[in-house]
Amino acid sequence: MEKPNAYDLVVITGPTASGKTRLASLLACELNGEIISADSRQVYRKMDLGTGKDYDDYRVNDTTIPAHLIDIREPGYKYNVYEYQNDFFRVFEEIKERNHFPVMCGGTGLYIQAVLDRYKMVHVPPNHELREQLKDKSLQELSNILASFKKLHNTTDTDTVKRAIRSIEIESYYQNHPEIEVELPKINPLLIGVNIDRDLRREKITKRLKDRLEQGMIEEVEQLIKEGTSPEDLIYYGLEYKFVTRYVTGRISKKEMFESLNIAIHQFAKRQMTWFRGMERKGHKIHWVDAKNDIRENVKSILTLLA
């Protein structure tokens, strides 16, 4: 089909286990498109089962749909939203130059919103004096400081003391450099959200967790540590890597690992939906499709919206 005129980007998002990657691949196949991942952890090489890299989802009619911003950094690296925004727009322009259609797909709300709202972002150097001032403060104290900034984009930055200090460092830099301006390409996106019934979502999350453990997720973490990625770096990535690392390093039992991780993923999916609803309140129109529908019918619905 011909490339749509009104939109130059489709964004496929939704909570974990909603089937958005497969939907994006089928859509990209119809649009002569390429996928740009919006997943904050799939950027890391060798972190496959824990981040849910379902490579088979990109296979459509014996063709592999090109997918970008996956496997671009080594484990242990601290990839961030500033880098993602730059990488996204670089890939976005490259795809358009090939006369292909960009399809953004992922569930990291901050990455998606940084692109849609074209956040003013620059590389922020370390502020060692500020870090020294903050090093003895509690996480709650740091959270209160961070909340005092008007440009607080992501409350998940208060998950750990280290993240909270870095977030304060970034916001302080912005406040002290109001002259910063960043030119980013303009985009005209169509936002699609995959809505999945809560009970079905919970069922799929638990089943997927069991499957990935059977497929070798514990062994994946053990191998990452063996190859030099520190347990602290893996814990930093959260969810699967946080709890599995705690298990393989003897801090919790296997039963505790599974039960705690299962609960954490359910809570994460709930937070994702809260983020998307917040985007809607801020004026982003998300067209929701039902995960229970036949996936090809959902593709047709999206193509109708594009037309």
C-alpha cells in the first residue's frame, strides 16, 4: 500500500504481555515499514530472556521486519532517555530516507513521551559537588527534592538513591541552563494502545515468567555475571534481573524469587497503564485496540485510521 500522507509515525504501546511487538511487526509488513524499539532494557546485548526479546515476533511471511535500538549496548552500561531520544530521531530520519515507514513499539512510557513531547534534553555532566551534598540523604529526602522541580518527568527515577541523585543532578543542570535549545525533527504520530483485560494480562504474565525460567533465564543471569557484569549493575535494571540476581547470589530463595518477581511484573504492568492514562490526560490521543481481537483485524483497524 502507499505510504500514508497524514502520519509519518505509528506508535504501538501497551502494558507488558499485551502482544504489541507482534502487532507492530504485522503492521510494519503492510506499510513497508521498520520498527524502532521503545524498550529501555532491550537495548542491551545478551540480556534476552529477561527483557523479553521475542525475535520470532519479527518474522512475518518468511521475512524478518527490521528492528532498531535493540542490542546496541553492552550489559552494565547505563543507557538513558537522553541517548534514546537522540538515537530514535537518528533512526527515524534514516528510515524515512529509505522511503520506509517508521513504527515505534514498546512499553517504556518515558522514552515514548520524550519523543512525542520532544523533551529539551542535553548531555548532563557529573556534578561532584552536588553529589557530595546529597550522598547522606535518605531516598525520601531525595524524592522531596526532586519533586520540587517543575520539569519532573519520571517519578520512577526515585526507585533508588543512585537514580534519585542523578535525576536531581539533571534537573539542577536544566534549571541553571535555561538557554538550552535542541532542534528535533517534527513528527505527526498515530498512537495505538493495546488494551488487555486485567485477568488475561495477569494470566499471560505468570505463564510467560514460568516459560522464561524454564528456557534459561536464571542461566542467562549467571552467564552475565560470569562474563563480568556486576550483580549490582544487573539489579539496577530491575524486575527480572533484580530478583533473579538476588537469587543466584544467595540473597533470596527460588520460591521468594518467583513470587516476588511475579508480583513486581504485575505491578509494573499496572504502572504502565497509569502512565498511558496520564499521557491521555496531557492531550495525547491514544486509539485503543483490544488484545482479545484477532490480531489481523487490529492491523486493519490501524490501517483504516492511517487512511
